Amino acid sequence: MQHIKVAVDIERGILAGGGEWHSDCEEVLREHGSKQEHIWGAGYKPATKEVDFYSLINIRPQQNNPDQVILSSDIRQKVETMIRERLEL
């Protein structure tokens, strides 16, 4: 089953996807002006339309997220909304 790695800039409302690693997607966003503290990693499975919130780039103790999973329900909602708006055509 295909799984697309995605990095989402919740401040600018943009995402990058399709890299081998979430950090590849994060790097593209940073090269285009995004700030690391606004970028969160997630995954999307087109066949089932499932969104997951699991990525190494999400480990941020300084932002109260000491886990690979996005712990904030507010951030999860923003990430999921942006993924669905852009990938569910």
C-alpha cells in the first residue's frame, strides 16, 4: 500500500510530499522560506485516505512535543485539514 511522507507548514499553509524521508520534505519547505518550528511531519495513504501523525521531525521537547507523534490535537487538526484539502482531489 502506498504511503506518502508529508511535511506541512501550518503557518504558511503549504506542504511538501513524496520524499523518502519526512526530513526530505522538511528541507524543501525550509529552502522556500518555512521555519522549522512550523513544519510537522505526517503520512497519507491514498487508497484508504488515512492520515497519520508519526515522524522523527516531530520530536520537539522545546515545543512540548517529546514524541514522534504530534501530541497537540490543534496541530493534528491543522495538519490533517491541509493534507486532505490538497491531496484528496
